[in-house]
Amino acid sequence: MIDRLACSIYTLGAEAAEIAEAAGYESGWTSESYGTDSFTPLAWWGAKTRTMRLGTGVAQMAARPPTGMA
């Protein structure tokens, strides 16, 4: 399941994060490429989980202002 949790939010909803948390997973990760965003899934997953640590595997720094990356 952890490999699927790292997929885009557009293919897996926030329910996947809830299921993973209930199954005992400690973290969920996103990445981005052309046409996808890594921060939106984290916001969705963070709204549905309480104990999981969330992070980005890859984020394009040049596409955002410094405050957005912080």
C-alpha cells in the first residue's frame, strides 16, 4: 500500500491516507512532476489523518516563491 500512497491525489483520495493510518503506516509521501503538485495531496491527507507524518519526495523549488517552499 505504501507505494500507492505515494501516487497523485488525483488517483487516490484522502481516504487512502485514512486507511494507511489505520493500518499502522507512519508516513505518507508525495512528489511532483509536470502537471502535478506535491503540496495539495499533503493538505488533503493532513486533514484526514492525525498521527501520520507527511512529506514531499520531490518539489520544484524554482517554480515557487521562497515563502511557498518554506
